[in-house]
Amino acid sequence: MESSLLLQQIVNGIILGSVYSLIALGLTMIFGVMKISNFAHGDYSMVGAYVAVFLMAWLPGWLGWVGSILAAAAVVGVLGVVTERLVFRPLLTRWTDIDIIMVSIGLFILLENLAHLVFGATPRMLKDPFGGAVFDLGLFSTSQLRVFCLVFSCVAIAVLQLFLNRSRLGVAIRATSQNRFAAQLMGININTVYTLTFSLGAALAGVGGVLYGTLFAISPVMGAIPTQKAFVVTIMGGMGHMRGAILGGFILGVAETLGGNYLSMAYKNAIGFMILILVLLLRPSGLFGRRQ
Amino acid sequence: MDARSWRAIAPWAGLAALVVLPLVLRDRYLVHLLVMAGIFVILSSSWNLLAGYTGQLNLGHAAFYGIGAYTSALLAIKLGISPWLGLVLGGLVAACFGLLLGVPALRLSGPYLAITTIGFAEILRLVAMNWVDLTRGSLGLYGIPPLTPIPLPGGKSLTFTSEVSAYYVILVLCLLSLACCRRLVNSDFGISARSLRDDEMAAASVGIDVNAYKLAIFMLSAFFAGLAGAFFAHYQRLVSPDTLSTAETFTILTMVMLGGLGTLTGPVVGAVVLTFLAEGLRFVEDWVKMDVRLIIYGLLLILTILFMRGGMVGLFDRFRRPAAQPGRE
């Protein structure tokens, strides 16, 4: 019985972790390429989740799900371009860390409260197209919705890796991330790369937001939590490291679920920060980053 | 009168105006707003001390405010310690936590420091929420005694329950902490601190003990926030875990950026303007039937950083001395 509960918790942790990975990948990509630490990142997830809320009320069952995810990626991708152009791009030539972080905090306050104005304060839940069906494997069971959530995050992460490793644009993004000036010398238009990266990173958060909405309630103030988690995961994996962010997400998801169950539910949200402080003290370049 | 004698008189005239202000206003609510503005003057000035003069971005400043408030409130409720002593103790305990956070923060900068300090405040907020035996959790501590009356010769005593009396206390606290900031910034110590903000390695190479400076200012910044928190506890007589929230920190930093980061007057201007703007916006909200206050905060913060670097103080300086602005024809 005990070991089955443990297994159950680990499965839940992996599912949660896959969502963290997806959102953190967006953050770490944007940081890697543009050196922007965006404290409004989780609000892209919030917007994505609301896109799903409205589309699912509109489209039936499966169609609603697939439609929501595509629409969330599109809407948040466009929002990403708009915010990058209006808010971050003007600072690109003369920024300091303080300016970038401050302007993103301004964006966070703005988006959160605009959402409050438009969507109202009532928390909402996403519909389950499987009608709450459970997937039972004997040792553990989980809802089909959660399995879908896990499978979808993993597919999205794999597609992203393929895009970054195999396509011309993906290679351009990685090159800019490694060395901006060398990339420019090779004829890469880094302004296009910046816009594309920001939009893609935001879209990842948006899609992550839809999946996050299957696990937690959706509200205008929900954005702060994914932002915090994404930063913890990103720093754990080494800022700008893709693989670190993927692994970090799973580690955080499992650590939180186990900690929440065996240590204290009330301090579940503190677990990530404890890990963060430990990582920063012991391995400041991240668990998977290169030692400096 | 010539400019020099004006400059000599101006501070005293300003002080006199501040002293008679609540007597002229004669409106309890307006005086209450002045008291709140005073609390935010201390909070934003102390945050600015760290961010504006050493370049360290602490996004957990509200934690120190909350620590000061809880410390003084608990000491008064549980141990019956005088709130006056509590003001100092609240500041000192906050400074100890400042040391605790400041040591790991020495190795961090930019986003690393920002998220660590958010985490620090978040963990403390969770403690305040969940240690129900001590803090009464999300209900908050209530029934906190006000500042104790001071006996005057002749059998009377000076009480501190009214808004006007609280105004004079916070005025004194503001003036003390601002004087302290001013002396610090203009001293050799302050010059060294600024040098490490602008170029840490260069500062270290001329023999400035970078870590000692950062720690000292971290603790001092925490002390003043704790002091403001302790005063707030005995003024509001209710402390809840919300005092430690990130939203509180974000209000403080909006004030500083709006007023002018890295200047002495900026945080003061920002705190007063934003406190009264918030109240003005409440009327607008009643009128348009929408919650627009925080949307405007967010817009203000973004627009200030994009178009008004140096904040209102910077704008004023540019207006007054356009030629002195480098890089401008």
C-alpha cells in the first residue's frame, strides 16, 4: 500500500513536472537568446488558460481541446510579439538588469489586472473531455486527462528540440544564444531571431498554461505561480540551458508532490525556493550547467 | 531675497509647513493618508538605498516590513514590551534577517537575486500564514496596543491614538531615516557603495571591501523597513500575512522608479504621489465602475522605465538644467 502511494505520487509529480518543463523552456529560451528575465512569463500561461476556457465553452469535447491548444499558442504567440516590440525592444540597446526586471514587473501588474478587468475574479476550471475517465494500471491510477497532459507536454518538448536542432531557424536561434555577434557575422538577422524566439517562448508558456489549467484553477492572479516555478526550474537547470530546464521541471514537479505529501502541504510552494537556495549556494551555474 | 538666503530658509519653511499641515487639513482621512505616505516614504527610501546605491535588486523588501510589524506586535501582545522599544526591536530583528538574506545574496545578482529574494519573502509569508499558534494565520494579529502615552509634567499625558499624533511620530521617523540616508549617501561610505554599483571589479581593485559594504547596506535597508513595519503595526493595530506579500514590494518599487531610482528625493516624491494618486483613482473607479488602479500602476511603471528614466526627479532636473544633461544638444 505504502509503495503504491509513493508510486502514485511520483506519477503525479512527473505529470506536474512536464507542465513546469514546458513553461520553463519558454523562459529559458528567451533568457538564453535575449538575456531578458521576464517576470511576466507566467501571465502568458494565464492568458493561454483563458483562451482555453472560452474555446472549450464553444467547441465540443476533443475539438475544444485541440482547438484550445492551437489557439492558445497562436494568441499568446502574438501577445509575445506585441509585448516584445512595445515593452522589451526599446530597452534592448541600453538596458541594465534592473530596467529589464522592472519593466517586466510592470507588465506583470498590467496583464494581471487587465485580466481581472476582462475576465472577472471568479476562478474557473477546464472541462474534462474524457468525462473524468480514469486510467488504472493497478499500481497507480490517474485520470486520462492527466495522461493526455503528460503526453502532450512530452510531444511539444520533443517537437521543440527537433525544431531547434534540425531547422535553419532553430539553428539560427541556438547560434544567437551562443554568440550574438558571431551569429550576426554569419548573416543571421538577429532582430528576426529575437522576435521569433520571444514569440515562441511566450507560446510555450501559453500552451503550458492550458495544461496547467487542467491541474489547477484558472484565475487572473494565477500567473505569479508559473513565473516563480519557471524561474526556479530555469535556475536549477542553468539559465539558458534547454536540457537543464526540461530535467529541472520534472525534478521540481516530483519534489513538490512528494514534499507536499510527506512533509507539509502548507509549505508545498516553499519547496521550490528551498531547492533554489540550495542550488545557488552549492552549484550557482545550475545542476546541468557548466561549472565556471 | 537672493537665491542663497532662499536656500537657507527653504528647509525650515518646508518643515514648518509639514508641522502645521495636519492642523490645516483638519480631516482625519487626509491625515491618515499622510501617515500611510510617511510609512511608504521610509519603505521606498530604504529599498532605494540598496537598489539605487548598490544596484542590488531586492524583491522581498516587504518581508522586512512584515518582520518588523510581527516582531513589535508579538512583543507587545505576548510579553507586554513597550511599543516604543518595539519600534527599535522590530528594526533590529529585520536587520538580523537582512544579514541572513544578505550573506547568500552577496554571490547573486540580477534575476538570481530577484527570484531568491521573492522566495525569501514567500517562505516567510507561508510561515506567517501557517504558524497559527503564534501569528493567528491568515486572520492576522489584532488587538495590538497603540504607542504608549508619554506622561507630561502636570499630570497630563501625550496619547498616540489619533491620526494627528501618529502623523507627528511618522514625521519624526521619516526625517530621522531620511537624514540617515542622506548622511550615508554623501559620506565616503556612500561614495564607495556607488562605486561598487557602477563597477564592482574596479571598486574591489582600489581596495573597497565589496562584500562588507553590500552586507552593511542590506542590513540598514532591512532595519528601516522593519522600523516602518513596527510603526504600522501599532498604528493600524492589525497585522496580516499580506504585509509580507510581493504585491507590497511591487508597490514600493513602483514608487521608487516613478520618483527616481538612485536619488534621495525620488523615493519621497514617488511615495507621496502614488499614495495620493491611489486615493484619487478610487474616485475614478467609483465613477467608471472598473478596477483601474493597478492597471495604471503597471502602465506607470512601464512608461517610466521606457520614457522617463530617472523618474520625476530626473524629469525635473532635465527641465531645470537642460544643458547639464549629457548627450543632449
